[in-house]
Amino acid sequence: MEDRITIIATSKLVANKLTELQEVVQELQIFCSETEKGMLQYDWYISETENTIKVLETYTNSEAVLFHFDNYKTFSSRLNEARSFVSLEIFGNASEALKKRVQKINATHFTAISRLNKLK
């Protein structure tokens, strides 16, 4: 579990696109569940004002994150019609390859200094 990576991705919902977003996210979650062994969690949340989207993602390691970045690309155009990317935060001991991959979007990286996690 020392290599586990958690990501919080933030986006803004495009006006009147919640239904479309929900449809593509449901398809995406099924696809990722079937194709990504290293994905442990992929939860989508929306603020009460329905304008901010947060995605909470957990992966077994950096390689699983990199695989997901490539794997979800077939859904990216549909996602981009319903939301606009704001930021990405990475929690855990990310590999140099992962840090390099997210450098162009100015992702923020937090290295673990202590952990207590009872999730199995």
C-alpha cells in the first residue's frame, strides 16, 4: 500500500450538462472497472450548487494511474463537452514518470509523511 496514489480532480460543470455528464461517467466507470486492475476507487461528486465536480480516484501505484490516463481517452471528448478541467492533486509517493506526465497541467503533488488507513 505504500505505492498507493490518490487523486482529486476538480472540474466545472458546463451549464445544463449534468445529465450528459452522468451518462458518460456511468459508461466510463463500467469501462474502467472492467479494464483497470490497478484502480481501487473512482468516485464522482458534484457540489450542492451543481457547478463544481470532484473526482476521487485511488490506484494501487503510479503505473496504474498512467494506465488510466491513457485508458480513459476514448471518453475524454464526451467528458469535455460536459465539464472543463480546473486542477489535479496527487497524494502519495508518485513516480517520476507520473510527475512528468502531469507537469503540463500544473498538478499539485503531496508526498505522504504518515498514513493511517483502515480501508481494505
